[in-house]
Amino acid sequence: MRTMTRKTARDADYRALAEFRFHIRRYLEFSDQAAKRAGMEPKQYQLLLAIRGLPEGREPTVGVIAHELHLRHHSAVELVDRAERNRLVKRVRSGTHVFVRLSRKGERALADAVDKRLHELQTAGPILVKALQRLIRSGSARAI
């Protein structure tokens, strides 16, 4: 009997995790499409958001951006280079440091994409929360 309970709990874990991942992927797909409609690639949106969303006092160097986006340094450099070519960001030298700042075009593109995402989260947010709650309950049931 104990094996059956454990298997049932594991099945519930798999279902809850699959459902949660489904809803995350659905939101991220919407997010990627919103970035494209705002005139940028999804990675460029992530770059702009990482720069704009840094905590106060943390400066957007390529190293910080690489850390925030979980990229290798050279990949972050390439991403910044592409965004700079698209006039979404600019590099600003200050003493021995080089910071990556949003351009006016980047600010507008980011604001447009964020507005669409926030609107979508009004719908997707409660669905994600419910899926996450089911996943947490499923994991809690397994611990019993």
C-alpha cells in the first residue's frame, strides 16, 4: 500500500510540474512575441530589462549584465554589440569603467514591451500562481 501512495504522489508531482512548465512556456512565448512586435529580439528585451531593472547602486557593466542574464562574458559582449548596432543601448565610459545605458530608442522599446507583458500578466499571473500552488501542494503531499 505504501508503494501505491508514493507512486500516486509522484504522479501528482509530475502532472503539477508539467502543468507549471506549460504555463511558464506559454507566457514566455507571448513575451518573445511582444519583444518582436516592439522591434527587438527576445534576448535584447532581456538585456534592456536587466539594465533597467538593476537594483539601485548596481551599475550595468558587461560583467554585471553577464551575471544577471546567466551568460558568459563574451556572449554578453556580443549581445550588447548587437543591441548597440540596433541603437537600443550605448556604451558610456566613466573613468576606467564602461557602462551600458539604454538609448532613447531602447527606453521606448522596453516601455512598449513591458506594457504588453504587464497586461498579459493580468491574465497569465493567476494561472501561473494556481499551477505553482498545485505544484507546492503536490510536493507537500509527497513529504507526508
